Amino acid sequence: MIKLYRFSQALKEYWETWEDGDRNHTVHWGELGSRGQHKTVTSGLWRNAQAIVQKERDAKIAEGFAERDEDAHAVLLVEYAIQGMGSAADLDKRHRLEERLGDTLGWTGLGACDGGSIGRGTMEACVYVVDAELAKNVIAADLAGTEFADYTRIYEE
């Protein structure tokens, strides 16, 4: 997976691509925090998807997009209150939450979920994001009205 970003005072943008099965590449782009747009580039007899995607990547870099160092990502935790060490139902909920956060953050260009923890009265899902405040807002909006709306806080570690 290749992820590129371009931040200005007026706009924060992302462009990313990944291999998606045999001879296919997905390209996904947009304004940070939005679901953006995506397309599939497929290799064929006279078409090399990898070469097409590389050309697009090079063009984005020429436009000022760049990879962000992992150290530049913020770590957010989405925390829930549980009883004691938690139950099997709590753990199942956390796994569903991790999947949802991974999907939400991935498709909005913000980042990814990296697992979680459970015990001692709380359970957390951990996410790495390129913009902590925007990610908090996107996460809160996405979880509202769902089984995950009962979080106690979303905070930066």
C-alpha cells in the first residue's frame, strides 16, 4: 500500500493505492476525512496496471503529495467502560469496533486501526491517524447511533 498526503492551509488531501487481487490495483483519493473517490486499474493484454499506478503516483508527488513518516501519526484510543476484565461479549464488540474503525479511517484517508486492549474496567481500540482532531470528529460521527455509541472518550495517547 502506498499512501500520499498533501496538506495546505486550505485543504488536506490523500491519495493511496493498493494491490487488490490478481492484476488489479485500487486507487483511492479525496479530501482528508471524506470517503473520496476510488477506481480499479486492471492489467490486460496491452495494459499494465502497476505501470499506470506508478505514473499516477509520480504525478501526485510532482503535485506536492508525499508519504508521511509513521512518527508523524497520532495515536488515538476509543475507550469503553466494562466490568472488571471484560466478558466474551465485550471482546466480540471490540473486534467488531476494530473492523469498523479500520474501514472508516481507511476510506476517509485518516489512518488505520491497530488492535486494542481489554481489562481493568476499560476496553480500548487503538488507531493511528494523520490528523487527530479530524479523526476524533469522524469517529464520533461514525459511531453515533450504533452499538458503539456508548464509548466513554476518544483521546490522544
